Amino acid sequence: MHRATYLLQIFFYLLYSCRGQNCPERNGRFADPNQCDAYLECEDGVPTPKLCPDGLMFSNEASFFSYPCVYPGQTDCSTRTTTQPAKPTAICPHQFGYFLLGDAYNCGQYLNCAHGKGYTFTCPEGLAFNEISLRCDWADLVPSCNAEGYLGFSCPVTYSNELGYPAEYTYHRAAGSCDKYFICIQDRPRLFRCPEGQAFNEDTKKCEDERDVPGCYSQGLQG
């Protein structure tokens, strides 16, 4: 492993030398013009080619005293489109990174890879993993997720007035549950849950004491 790292350092040193790139400033870190995970570190005018770990990218915005390698999506690689060859393991496509598990109908789990080891995480109920922002988000805001299929609910078309315009927000209690409900925003569903001991009242469109919501307290439709 150390030998491979050493050889990569030599390679990038020769690459920078051939390009004739010197330190733009006496001290600092400077992005490779073509490769998003490579950069030049300058100390007292002496350039040293550097390479981020597989799966991480160099950030121009990192201060000189902070770690400069970040996850994809946290820096702009639109003009630096090449990267080092991937170093996958049995479970991880790269040594570092966040990766969606499942498909468009199962969007809630993701894999966090660190040093080639994978750790599985599950988003909070109703949320889906967003591969662009690398966080759990509303399912309807995740391009790779089919929100209706994932949540098991499609918003009915509801009109708000005599002109026939669709209602911007509508509320619907989840089938077979008193404490879960959907808010449809422009006909796209988002799942919510009332606090413990409360149930969603379809008449008032609010979470209320479950004892005050008809059909909920006696039947115990929680969960």
C-alpha cells in the first residue's frame, strides 16, 4: 500500500513537471486543472503533488489548515472531470463515499464506505437518501426515488376552488394508522407522524389527543 502511494506521488510529480506547473503562490493548495481528486500543495514555494483517497475530491474552498478532500457533490468538478481509478472492495465501489442501496421503490437505505469498509444506514421513516446532497431528504425531492411507490401512497387530485386549480396542500391520514398522515405538496406525498399519544384528525387536519379523534383511541390504530 505504501509502495503504491509512493509510486502515485512520483507519477503526479512527473505529471506536474511535464506540464510545467509551479506554485501559483508561495503557500497553498491548488487544484489540478483536469483531475478532481488531485492537487498541488505548495510550502515555501516548493510544490508537492497530492492525491485524495479514492472516492474523495479536492475542494478549492478548504483552508490551508483543514483537510482538503471532500465527498463528491461538496465541490465543483464540472471542469475537472477525471479521477484516479476506483479501488473497490467486495461491498464498496470506492474506498470512501456514500452510496444508495436499493432502487427507486426502496430509497431509504444507503452505504457509508470508509477505508473500503461499508456501513449500512437507514433514513428516518418517510425520508429517502439523496445521492446529490448526500443526506436523507423528502422522497419527492430525490430524483432517483419514486416517492409514490416508496411511500405506498399516491395523492388524489383535489381542487381548491371554482376555477378548478389543484390545491397546493392537501392532508390525508395513512390507511390503517391513526398517527401517520400524508401532506401532498403539488400532488407529491410526504409522510408525517403525530407525537406520541396523538392522532391525526381528518376533519381538523391536525394532530390531536387520540381520545378526541373518533375511531382511533378505542381501536388503537397506532403505528
